[in-house]
Amino acid sequence: MLADAAASLDGRRLILPFKKTDTRPNNSDSAERVDIGLCCMGMESSIAMQDDMGYNSLFALIEAKRGRTEADFASAYAQLFTYSEKIYFYQIDRRFVWGIVCCGTIVNACLFSNYNVHASPDMDMSEPAGRREFVRLLVGWSLCERNRLGYDQTITFNHELGCYEVMVPQKDNPTKHTTYYCNDSVVAAQREFGRHCRCLLATKEKPTARVPDGEKLKHTVVIKDSWTVYTHPRDNDDQQDDEDNNTETAQRDMLFKWPEDGFVPVEDARNEVRLLKKIKDGLSGMEELDKTYPEIEDGGWVYQPLALETGNNESVIDSTREIIGGLDEETRK
């Protein structure tokens, strides 16, 4: 199922439900039960409910409640929060997660990122307009670019080799990439909000044949894949107004956003690539400390291509901004 789902993420795809509902995913180590799961399948697949739901093959989750009270909505969102954490853990190529809340006849599409959650306006399934919007959502998922589904386009599953290919920006030229091969990790992302981090065991050496199931590649490097919240203070006038008002909200109010496209905050204290380069340069020539500390081989900001299928060469750091770009800054917070 994992290979089939990954294969369907380029170009057009079918969005299909799993057969079992209100069930515990196959590879789950908890008692949590998912109401409805959706997966991505290739256009050649049969239009039928799918078997073997697992967190490694889930594209989106649906949490349904009979009622439509505020408590029903709150409970549904809370459950999706928990499920999103599991998807990050089991899918090494996920950047954000989609979900659907259904309470009574009201449906909301939800985008769970590592720094915010966005929900669509109500889609009332008892009204033609609501049903039309829901169909538009499904069609959009079926035709959109891979990164709009929440997948990292620099991490792809190679079916012939049976492992992942990871494109890491070259240290000396971030516009180019070095390809590494990976089928194991020592740290998996598993958070609902904040800094996500994975540590993948990888090698530059391309396998000459398909890696047998259960066999691990002999790794030579550890790829640290992390993404976090970046905060930019508001302008001085706003800050002065806050000081005058002296409100608790003003003291903690920050705009959460990624660096602007094309802007690499080299001096940012959280720039781990810069820190590792500093360590490597500082230890150069000290043979007695060789292999004692981690040394950077490649690394840099990862930019997601906007539309590989359409030949668009533009790229962004945070592809969720391309989805919610129509929202004003106040609404995004």
C-alpha cells in the first residue's frame, strides 16, 4: 500500500476511502480509532474502497460527529490533532497534514501545519452550494501538485530500488542538490506543533538492485530534516502602541511566518547548517578529533517546487502559504 500510494502522488490521482471505518490503523501502537481514512491511488487503480489502513498510507483523515455543537467540533479537532502526529511519525515525506471535520451536516476541511491550523468555511451538505464546495475540494486534491497534498517533493520513494531518494541542497551551491538513499531513521518527527525533526540514515551510494524488504542500507551519513516556527517582530510603531496599552496579548503577539522566499537568514541562531559549518571549519586540521564531532557534508534551506507537472520553476520554503495565500495576515494568525 505504501508503494502504491506514493506512486500516485505525481500528476492526477484518485482519492479513495478505506473500507474499514471507526477502526485502529494497522501499524498503530495505541487504542485510538480513526473514523474514516483517505488515501491517494494511481489513475489505473480500481475505484473501490481500499484495504489495510495504516498511518503510513493515510493521506487525510475524517472525524465525524452526529451533533454539531461547539463541544462536538472541539472534540473532532482534538482527535485530528492526535492523528496528525502519527502521520508525521510514519511518513518521512510529510510536511503538513489534511483532515476533514464533519459534525451533523457541516463539513470543514482542515490544514494542519507545524505552526497553525486552518479550517475552511462551513460546507453544509444539506445545501447544493455546500456539496459543490466539497466536490471542488476532492477534485482539487485529485489534480493539484504533490506539495499541496502535504508531501515534500525532495523526498520520493523509488519503487525499483525499494528505498527513498532524498535531495539535499549542496552546501556550496544551495540551488543544486545531492541525492542520498535511505530506508531507515533514528529519529522520526512526532509532534503536533512546533519544531519537527527527523534523522534519516542514508548513503550517497545508489543501490544496484532493489533493497529486500526488512534489509537496511549501509548508511554513511545522517540527514537531519527539521522545520520549525520562525517569528518576525512587528514594526516599531505597532510595538510602541502595545507598550502604551500594556496588554498581555500585545506582549506575546508575534507574526508567525517563514522567511520570505529567497531570503536565507544566515545569521539566525537557529541556522543549524551554519553552526555545523562553523564546527567543521574550526576543527579542520585537528586529525585527533576526526570523527568525534558531526561534520556537515551538504545542507541548506529546502525549497518546494510549485508545479513540477506544469514546468513552473518557481519554488517556496512553505507551500502552505500557496494554499492560504488569499488570507490576510490577521486571519492567518
